[in-house]
Amino acid sequence: MFLFFTGLVISLFTIHHTIAWIVFAASIAYGLVYVAITVMPAIYHNSPYHSPISALCWYISRKLAKLSLCGAHHIVRFLRKYTSRTCADTISSLATWISEHNEHVLMSIASAREHAAQRQDWEIDARALSWTLDKSDEEGPSQLEHVVAGIPKFLRSKAVKEPIKVVEHAMRGSSVRQSLYRDITVLLIKSLEPGLLPNYRDLSGSELNRRIWICLEALYFLPHAIENILRHVSENFTDPKVRRGFASVFRSGIAFYMAQGIIESKKLNQRPEYQRVVIAARCMATVIASRLSIRNFDPGPCSTIPFDFLGIQDSGCTWWGDDNFRLRILNHFLSETVLEFIHVDTDILFSTLRLVIYEPKDD
């Protein structure tokens, strides 16, 4: 191509100088772009652009760098042999620097790309996730639901630097889903109680159960999601729409047993970064147990949940549905959760207390 454009320019100069200069300028511009794309992978290892001869450029640059480091190594050996001990520290640090860079020089272009990707700043992940949230629609199992399904694994990933900061920054940077927990909660309510909210899409039983599980797991792991839900409901529990909307969530057996699984997980309890997840699970389990213990309410298959929460084996207690039962749930929460985590987060704890103490009349 370069030979072709060279011949073209020479030929045009014999025909028309103005056109020849235009073609010559365009050829120079395109040539500079091509050279830049060829050289960029050797300078910026995370460059997404390359040309067919980028590998050759990489090989030549690595060979030159290796020769330079080899020469520097011989100079260091000479200095160690013929200089005084006062310069020993400087020479040692220089030798260490040479050995470290020698390892990078020996890398292949693929290994260098992988190494650069691992050292990438976490903000690039946040921008990518923010873009993904903006491009995902509200319904359908192929977009938002897939994003929601990946949130818990993403937050538990050891390969991602600062995963919680990535998610928080992505939500702030998203123009569509700055409150991602609300979108997930809407999907959850639509799955728990079909037909309650508009724009609901009919799904099979297995698809509904899968969506419920995905949404609940994401809410437990999403930073401040459960905290925001409990605060919103506790501050607006006199609003019938709020009580009606969250009644299915606070009487969900799946939500309770998922919370119990988080509470009993040794891996989550032993890692400080998951402390808020454990607190959210304990608060949600308390609210669900208290709601299912309300007098004159028949929870059906979820009738054993309050007993499971208190660790009671006999579910045939005569004080089932009594105020004393809810009082025991409150005491259990105070002794097992509040006293342990009062120094960590008082907001979610007080929201939970208000919901346990308040007894709804018509939800």
C-alpha cells in the first residue's frame, strides 16, 4: 500500500500539482496513523489497536530494551567491583530495578496485555458497568436480569479491585439506573406477586423462581440495598401503597431462608468486607419473622419461619400469633444483632426495630 501511494503521488505530480499535494498530504496523514497504531502496543500494553506488523515492532523493541538492560547490568557489575561501599545501596537499588524490568522485557505481547489488564485502575470497570446498566432494558431475561444475576459474583470476585467501589461508582455514573436497588426491587415484587405492578410479563413458574432468587441475592449483596428498602418502608409504613407493595417481600419464605443461609455462612461472617451483608440478612430475617408471627394471619407453608428464626423445634406452641411471640423476636434481635453491630450501622438497625414494633392492620 505504501509503495502504491508513493507511485500514485509521483505519477500525479506529472499530471496536476494541486491534486498531487492533496493526495500526498492524505498519504502522510494515513501513514502517521498507521505507524502510531503499529507502535502503540509496544508502548501502551493495553492498547486495543494494532496492525499486522505490531508483533514485529514488539519484537524489535524488546530486543533493543534487552540489549540496553544487558549493557546496564554489565555497568552495575563494574561499579560494584571498582567503587567504594558508600555507593553500595544505590548500586543495589539500580540492580533491582534492572532485574524487575528484565522480567517485563521477556514477556510476550499477550502476557504484557494480560499484565496491563490486571493492573488497570478500578474506575475503568466502573465505567464499563455503568454503560452496561444504561444499555440494559427493564424487562426480559436477557439483559437487566443477566446484569442482576452477575452482581453477587462480581462483588465476591477476588480478581476485581475494589468491587464495592466499582458498583457504587457505576450506579452514580449511570444516567438511567442511579438507584439500581429500586429496579431490582420492582422485578422482585413483580415476580412475587404477579399483576400487582403494571407492565408485567407473564413467565413460567421456573422462570419466576429463578428471577426471585436472582433479585434477592443481588439485593443482599448490593451495597445499602436492604438498608434503603427497610428505611423507605419504615418511614412510610402509614402509606397503604407502600405496605401493599412490600407485603409479598416481607412474607417471602425464599427471602427468609436466603437470609438464614447468609447468617450461617462462616465464609461471609469471617470476612470483614461482608459484614454489612450479614447485618442486612439478620435485619431482613427479623422483619420477615415478625410479619409472619402477626395474630390472625395464616402464613401457610411459611408458618415455621418464626420458629426457625428463634431456633424453636416445636411449632405447636400455644402462644403462636400472640404479642409475646413477637416480643421474643424483638428480644432475639436486640441481643443477637443490635448489641453486636450497634457500633457499625445504626440506621438499618433502627429501621428494623420500627418495622418489628409496628403492627400493620390491613396489609
